[in-house]
Amino acid sequence: GEDVEQSLFLSVREGDSSVINCTYTDSSSTYLYWYKQEPGAGLQLLTYIFSNMDMKQDQRLTVLLNKKDKHLSLRIADTQTGDSAIYFCAEAPISDSWGKLQFGAGTQVVVTP
Amino acid sequence: DVKVTQSSRYLVKRTGEKVFLECVQDMDHENMFWYRQDPGLGLRLIYFSYDVKMKEKGDIPEGYSVSREKKERFSLILESASTNQTSMYLCASSLTRQGSYGYTFGSGTRLTVV
């Protein structure tokens, strides 16, 4: 497909791990990003991974990249209520001559007590 | 930290009004973008700019125009507001054209057209 795809909704219990999945479009994308949007706010860059990496860990966040399948995932360990937000994945495709990012539609994560 | 500031968090305008949404960034970024965000539709790019006085149409430019007279400021203009332009508007900036550092977003302006 031509769109960056994400599932729209994820419900997780507090303390469990969350895994948010994303399929991107351009195998030559150099950078892939995860953004977080809290209610009523703009998007905040959470983390990014360079395309020559398979994994990146940053405290409770783990990003996994499978270039062969063009699959990106974000794992949040020990999910807290403050993690309730919309999470967007984005790619920087080489095919875009302007270097614009392509965003997925976002995954709404709801953390329940 | 880079800051992207949108002048209004909430706006209510009447149909037919000319509306200006202002965005200012303070870290000398080359690139600036305007998106609208609607439930179920994600982010849709309206216009972007890679230099002063330079603009390019995004995916949904109809009914909008932009102005970039100074590097730090990128304005979105709704020439004649309509109810279908009720939305959350997000401004973003990035350091380089390749976007390797990602975008920095403002807090958003929720516009209601009545």
C-alpha cells in the first residue's frame, strides 16, 4: 500500500507492556520516528531509529525495526496511565524529493487501572 | 529546546471570515509545515515552506493560503472560513530538508467555524 499503516486502538492494563505496530512504505527510508500526542496537545517526538539499526532502547521504550518487512514497533514497558495518548509512526522516505515525513493515522492507547 | 509557538490554542470564527493562524519557531529551522488533524483521518499536510517567501502545496491546500515573510514565522490563512474547516491545526518545523532530526510541533490551534 501507499500509506503508513497503524492499528487505530490499543487497550492495555497498567503495569503491562504495550506494543504498537506500524508498517511503512519505503524500504529506503533513512529515519523512522515515533511521536506521542497527549489530549489537546501537539505531537512530541518520543524516539527515532536510523535505518541501519534493528533495535533501539531508551528507558521504558524499545523500538524494533524489520526492514525486510517494512515493519516498525514500539514497546512500552510497565505502561502507566500517563502513557495514554495517540502514538504516530512516521518515515522519511527517500522517494519524497522534499524530504517530508509520512505519518500513520495514529494508534490511540488507553491504559486502564 | 526548540520551541514552536502557535499564537492561539482555541479560536471561534464565523463562516466567511478571513482567519489567520500564526506560527513562530525560535531555532532558525529552514522548514515549516501546516497540518490539520481530524478524528480518523490522521495528519493531513496543507502547505509547507523550505525558505522565506517559498511555499509548496501539500495534500489538501484548497481553501487555504500561507505566508512566510520571515524565516521564523509561517502563517496559515483561511481566505473565507467554512464549517468544514473546523479542525485542529498543527504547525511544525524541522532543521533540514531531509528531516533527519524529525519535526518539532506546536501545541496546536483548535479552530471552530460557526
